[in-house]
Amino acid sequence: MKWTDDRSTNVDDRRGSSGGGGAIVGGGLGTIIIAAIVFFLGGDPSAILSSGASNTGAQTEQRELTETDKKIGEMIEMITAENEETWTKIFAENGAKYQPARVVLFRSNTDSGCGLAQSAMGPFYCPTDQSVYMDMSFFNELQQKFGAKVTEFTVAYVMAHEMGHHVQNLLGTLNETDNARRSGRYSEAQLNQISVATELQADFYAGVWSRVTGDREKSFIEPGDLESAINAAEAVGDDNIQKKSQGYVNQESFTHGSSAQRKEWFMKGYNSGDIKQGDTFNQLLR
């Protein structure tokens, strides 16, 4: 990935201080997204879901950012800017106005609009405050636990996936899925299918972003970048995670999609570059 000169001002780097208390939003969409990411990392999502509106306190510690930290911050500012430019362009072409998301970098834990953000949750999008939360230690976990080869474009793919959730929020998709969950009309298996569709669409949007950004910034995507994105997408497929964490695969419990599905929808987004071709839900919400 070749860096551009663009930098976003919508990055809140809290890595110089860690800690803070907050309340998990009981039963809200943010809680569900966070719980899904906890499961994604092999954790127990029930600990998040059962926490309801409980308050969690944490100590704040000041830390000095290293030169490496600062360089990572610059990369995140650049990737955020490229997301803003690309999605502003795509929305404008479809007669809409894009509202940028905020990106929050943190260590260990921090407050979010969806409650206390913690490293174990992995990167997540909080629709309440329209922000993407990232502890960069996640990428060590991605490489060591799930076997992904981490490159700069791996970071770009993960951010683009979370920005895909922001796009879903702006388009009303997350509101529809939250209403479906609350309605009581769907079985657990159907809700899992809706969750899979939500995540695969975010992968599709990540592919669209990669294609449109690469067309706009001709040298942005370099040889090997797409392969690293696909490698990460496959590494976090439900089947791969279940094999590594429990030794067998239970397709009915999928919440993010299989490795093959995640690769398929990312590449469909990349090959088409067309946001209109990303209906992963089909008849699920109808």
C-alpha cells in the first residue's frame, strides 16, 4: 500500500492515555456488535450481553507515544482520509451526502458511545457515536491466533470493513437489523443469518472501497495488497475460527460468514466497484 499525502482530522488518538469507565448500553445494537466481535476473537459474548447497564470503572494511565506509535497514527489518519474521500464520492454519485465517521485509537480500554471498549473486543463500530474503535494490539492477535499475515493493507481492510458498518448505519441497514432483532419474529438461526449478511455486506463495502480508492489513487494498491486483505478475511471466517477454538464447525452458529463467503463478497465488491450490487440480505429482512 503506497501512502498518500491525505490526512484526516477525524482520528482521536487516545493511546497516550488508557482507561476510563462507562456503561454498556443494555440490549442496544452497539452491545450486539461488540459481543459479536468478542465471539470473533474466541471469547464469551454472554459476558458483554449480560452486563446490561452496569458501570465499569478503570484507572487512567498516561503513556508516551513512541516514534512507531506516531507512524502508526499517521497511517490511520491516511487510511481514514482515503475512506472519507472515496465514500464522499460514492455517496455523491448516488445523490446522497456522506457523513464521516470518527476513528478512535486506544490501548487496553476506553469509553465509547456503546459502553466500555476493551482490547479483547477487537476493532468495532459503535453506531451511537458513529465511531470506529481500534486497539492496534488486535493485529498481533490476528497473526498469532488466526494465522493471518499482517501488512499495512491488512489494517486498511479491517478499517474498511468497520467503515462498511458506518455506511450501513448511514443507509439505515443497521437500524433494520436492530429492529429485526427486537421484533421477536425471527428465530435464533435466522438472526444468525442476518448477522452473517450484515458482516458480509461490510466485507463487500470494503471491497468497493478498495476498488474505487485504487482507481482514484492509481498507485495506492500495490502488488500483494489484495492477497493480504483476502488472507485476513479468510482467517476470520467463522469456520476457521471455530476449527481453531473448538475443533469443529457448526454452521448454524455462524455470525460473520465462512472464509469462502468473506473472500467472495470482498472480491465481489472489488470487482464490481458498485455499491448497489451488495445485497447480502436477499429476502432475510422482508
